[in-house]
Amino acid sequence: MLQKRKPQGYNQITPYIMAFTGIAYVVMGGFVIKRSSLLPITETMADVLGILFIIYGLYRGWRAYKAFTDSSQD
């Protein structure tokens, strides 16, 4: 049977990529809220979308933190 094997450096770089995406979602959420006039949606909808981006970014950041602490314990 073939085993599922990850590349050697995969576990080391994954938490950093996850942290970067979390930060990117938080920044994108702030941008959507701040610049809602640039989007072709209502201001209320832009605020809701921005808040959802920020919440998702915080979730991704938390998952990155957990992945980082789990990988450092190995």
C-alpha cells in the first residue's frame, strides 16, 4: 500500500502560510469596510462582508497558531 507522505519541509512552512492568509483576510476585511464606496454593493452589505472577512481571518490566524504550536512540539 502507498503511504501518504508529505514533503520534508511541508510541516515547517505550513503554519507561516496559514498565518499569512489569516492576516490577509483581516486586512481585506478592513479594506472592504473602509472603502465600501468602491464596491458595487450597498454599504450595509459591505460592512457585513468586511466583518465576515475579519472573523474568518481571525479563525485562520488561530488555526495557524495551533499548527505552529503543534509543529514545534514534534
